[in-house]
Amino acid sequence: MKRAAIPPSTTRFALRRIFSTHHHVIALQYGVLALLAVITGTTLSLFMRFHLAWPNLQLPFWGMIRPEDYLALVTMHGTIMVFFVLTVAPVSVWSNLVLPEQIGARQMSLPWLNACGFWITAAAFAVLVAAFFVPQGAPIGGWTAYPPLSAIAATGPGQGAGMDCWIASIGLFCLGSSCGAINMLVTITRERCKGMTLLRMPLTVWSWYTTAILSTIVFPVLLAAALLLLSDRHFGTHYFVPGGLIVAGKLLRQGGDGSPLLWQHLFWFFGHPEVYIAVLPAMGITSSILANFTRRQPGSYKLMVATTLSIGLLGLIVWGHHMFVSGMNPYAGMAFSLTTIAIALPSTVKVLAWLRTLWNGQTNRGAWRATPMLFTLGFISFFIAGGLTGPILAQPMLDSYLHNTYFVLGHFHLIMGMAVVFSMFAATYYWFPLMTGRLMSERLGQWHFWLSLIGAYAVFLPMHLAGLAGLPRHYAQMSGPTTHFGALQPLQREITYSAFLLGAAQLIFLWNLVRSWDHGIVAKSDPWNATTLEWAPPEWFAENHREVSVAPYVDGDRAVNANSAQWKSEQFPAPHRPPAE
Amino acid sequence: MAVSIAAMVAVFILGQVVLLIAIIRPARDGATQVPWWNVFTFGTLTLLFVVLTVRAETLWAANRFQGPSYDALQVEVVGQQYAWYFRYPGTDARFGIVRPELVDAAAGNPLGLDAKDPAARDDLVTSQLVVPVGREVNLRLRSLDVIHGFFIPGMRLKQNAVPGSVFNVHFTPTEIGRYPIVCSQVCGSGHYRMEAELRVVSLNEFSDWLAKHAPVAQVSQ
């Protein structure tokens, strides 16, 4: 049952059973997928940065980057990162590794569906990457794929077969994610062990629960939209394409009254909750790791649950803030801006709770230097940095200047990119012993952290300045007959240098990961002195499983200490202390 | 915008400083519970968000809830991969009929003006947006192919041009000068070079410019 106690040779054995339906195997599979995706996505972004800094230089293995190549890089980078990194890693990797154990379950409710979810997602990734190799290459319309650009092949290179690959990939991804989300919902609802009431679940489980609810609502909508788009492209329908378009000098489709805005509504109805699908698990992980290392519960437990739920639910009604200048009714813009700014409130509560936990906690005794804690602190720092530009962009009149500029890039790369990725690093360092029975190198981890922190801020803070100067995103070059953006070239160079630093820092992580897998220090059982159940030794589980008289999580220490003296020592008070009944 | 940015930069610095102090603060025995501090901070931030929201909605309502005044200069903006066209209604103050099937840029009719329509004959189509200073301008935005983002950074003005729809946006230029117009919604491989220029000129200069560029059809009548 417990991976921590299984010797590494068994891990390899488990890996060999590729088509296993065991959630630990699926967690590793998702992990490999996310790692492949993040390496691909990062490489693409470095190509982009290279091109922006030196537009006329040739790239190794690529040659000269044409404007359409640049847009293909942007589109694929965005799609890969949002779907296959920021959704797969927070939602699928860690939940499969620890969720059943955290609620005292023996397994997932629907292991077969769970495995299906992985293989469909893996196929989706393969189909997406295939877009690079079809005639005319990858699509160029950005990860949001607004029609008519995405609906008509003649609008540009990559909008033919490449775009079809993109749509197929997104459709598959929606299916895969829905499988995973249904499994997660059923598991959390039905598999909790005796005594594990809803209000005794770890905050990670609460965030996955909210995420699963969001996923089951929004992924089917995106799937439907993708099917409609496919239908517009190949079956002559007019859901998103109006009649009378003139593309490349040719009149297309005299009739039809499709609405390009309909796609935007459907896409962002998915697209914004998607942000919370990525961020909420990161928040849960942050709360848990913070609680563990400060030996304090993260703020008020009930308040944290309430804010998680309210962020998730508010997240469903804010999608229009991506559309302030799209032509949407200005009254709707007002409503969406109000709901958007409202999200700042529960987010503020969370940040203040984390800060208070830190303030009162025991981090000052050096615990903050542990790598999981460092990256968690990084998450909080980025969440503050990226979160605060939210209420700026949520103001429609300010957004009508900043929309689609580098300011937006800086905003979402900090809050969705860096914050979530840092939280994923924290989770990797934290839960690595569960996968391998070993610890990752702390020293390499600290180098990784500091270089990444400096690199990330050096890349994404200056983007805000470029945005304030009005520089639109998706620009392959910045020189033209009338624009003054050429003056921003030194800034672009600085961002590129920083991006290379940030990318190089990740090599330390990769080395650490590979090296520690077989050669890391062997971890003792529960190396971080955690109290959540994924760390409980097998004997404890064997003795108490489904027979616990005291809820394992609620009064973790007492329950555990009564049963197993080795698991907990008295000097570590329970970090989470949800209300006792 | 300055107020919003200044406030958020201040909160950003404050947040990072508190985070840093919380980490490096020397150890103290016993829990120091300071809930009032959290309530106070939350209250202050909430107040800040409320103030910003009221300002934001007021500004938005003033700019977008009402149409232009009746004497606003009417100009049609048409986006196409990868150019902007501007159409002035001419002396009759009416935009003539356009038909997609008549669009032929090579023949000098990039918007498909219907020559049979009298109102279309005096329509002026240019690649430069020239407006007089101090007079309100109402732009009606269209697109021939894909979605384009009409963006004049200097006027703080952005509105998408969507095929199949006409969206209006209005503004009043107050300073004579030249302002770049760019595309802010990715529209294809030439997105980065889809540029035009806004020229804000004096009233006299504007009249001269209009007279000079008046369509031949009108002059011959």
C-alpha cells in the first residue's frame, strides 16, 4: 500500500507494469507526461525568446524563424503549458500519488477509468506534438484559437492540418480530464475511511474536490466547442463563422451568420475556471506544506475550505473579463469586472492566512530552508506579485489599454505559470520519498530555488513595463513603419537573458531528479514529520485501516501515537488541527 | 491607471516585506496570535478594492455606456489581413452600400463599394486615419476576414473588429500629433506588421485633407 516503505526495486517493477490501474503507477505516468511537456514547452519558449532578442539570427535545428514559425511556437508553448503542464501536474500527478491515502482509502473508486484518463491524455499530447510535423506545421492562432482564424484553413500557414491536430488534441484532453475528474469526485465522495468526515479532509483534498467539480462542468463545454469548430471547418456549418468573409482575396461562404464571439464565450467559460483548476491544487499543497513546516494549521481550517470553494465557484462566473474589448455588451463587461474583483477577497484571505501561519510558525528555526518550504514560499511570493495585477486588469477601462499586451503576459505567467510551477516543485521535493524511498538533494534544490526565483522575476516583472508601454503580445518582431516599440528592444534582450538563466536553473532540477531517483539519501519513514495519512507507515495502516476509532487526520498525533510510536514523536504538535467534534 | 498601479506596487512591496520578515523573524516562545492584524489588513485591502472598483466602473460607464454625440465625426474602420482601411462617408454623411463580392483591392475597391449606390460614390477610403483635433470621433469597426484588435496606444483605445458584426467605439483626440495604430488580436502571420497611423490635425488641415482626397467620382459630378 505505502510506497515509502517499498524498496526502489519494487518501484521499477511497478513502472514495468505500464498498463497498471494502480494510482501510484498512474501518478508516475502523469509525472513523466508532465515532465516531457514542460521540457518541450520551455524549449519552445526559449526559441521564442531567442528570436525576439535576435530576430535575424538562425536557430540551431530550426533555421530562420519566420513570423508564422514564431506564432506556431507561441501557440504550441501556450497549449502545452496550460493543458499538459499546468493541468496535468497539479490535478493528475499529485492527486494520484497521495489522494487515496490522504483520505484513508485503499484505492481509487474507478481505477480503470482513471487509467483511461491517462492514456487519452497521453494520446492528446502525441496528437498535439504531431502538429509540428504535418504539412505547413503547427497552428498560429494562439492557445485560444479564436475563429474565424482557427476555422478557415486559408487564413494562414498551420491553420490546415496543424489546426486539426490542435482541435483533436484538445478534444481528447477534455475526455481524459473528464475521466480523471469523475474518478476523483467519486473517490472523495465514497472512499473516505471511517471517521474521515468532509471537514477532516486535508486541504489538498478539498482543493482537488473543488477542481474536480470545476473540471466536470467546464471540460465538456470545451469539448463541445471543439466539436462545433471541427464541424465548421469540415462540415460546412456556421456556428462561429459568419458569411461573406474574404480571405486571401477570395470570397468564402456567401451565407451563414455564425458568431465568432460564441467561441470566445464557450472557450473562456472553460478557460477561466481552468486557471483555478491549476491554481487551487497549488494552494492546497501550499497550505499543507506550510502547515507541516511551521507546525501550525494554515489559518482557520474552515475559512480555508470556504475560500477554496468560493474561489472555485466565483471562477465559474468571471470568464467575460477576457472579453472586455471583444465587442461584448459593455453592461456585461461591468458585471464580469465586479465578479472578477470579488475573487480578490477570498484570495486575500488565503494569502493573509498563509502569512499569519508563517508569522506565528516555527520557520525561524531554519525549517524554511527545506526545499519544499522554499518553493512554497516562492509560490506565495509569486501569488502576491501576480495576484495584485488581477484587480488592475479586472477594471475594464484599464484592460482596454492593457488587454493582449505584455502586461497580461507578465500577470498570468507569474500567477499561473511561476506560482503553480513553484508549487509543483515544492510537491516534487516533498513527496519524492513516496515515489522512490529517497530524498532529493537539498543543496541542489536550494541552488535550483534561488536561481529560479531570480530568473522568474527577471523575466516576468519587466514584461509589465513592456505592457505599460503598449507592446501587444504575439508580435514576431517589433519594428515597423509607424510603431515606436523598437525602443523596447534592450528590455526584450534583458528578458531573453533572464529566460536563459531560468531555463538553465531547471537543468539543476532535472539532474537532481534523475540522480536522486537511484542515488538519493534513503529517506526514513515520514522524513518531513508530516501528519497527513499518505506518510503513515504500512504497519499503522495495516493495524488501523478502515477500523480507526479516532479520525486519523483530525487528531492525527494522538490517533497515530496510540497505535504506532515510531510514526510520530511527541515533540511535533499536529500541524493541521481542524476543529474536533 | 496610475492610482491602481501605485496602490498595487505598494501592496506588492508590503506583501513581500511581510513575507520576508515572517521568515527571518527571530524565534519567540509561545504562539503570537494576532487575528486583529489580519482583520485590519483584510479590511484595508477590501476598502482599497472597493474604491478601485467604484472608480473603474464609473470610468467604464462614462466611456462605454453612452454612444457618441450627434455631431461626432463618423469613420468606418475595416480590418483585413494585414491592413487597416478607413472609410469616410463623404459629403452626404452616409456610408454607401458595400458588398463582399465586389471586394477587389487590386482594382482599387478594397471594401467592395457598390458604385450603383449614390451614397457609396462619395465615400472616401484611405489607409490613414486623419481626424480634426477636439472633435469627437465615432469609429464603426468591421473586419473582412478574421478578428483584428484595433488598438491606438496613444488614445488608450482598444476594440476588436469582428467579422459579421459592427462595433462602435468613440473618443475625442485633444492633442495634434501622429499616433501609431496597431493590431492587438493575433490575426495571422503578418499580425506584427498590421499597422496604420492616426493623424490628429487642426480643423483647417482636416478640411484641406478631405478636399484633396475626395473621390474622383464625386469631383466629376
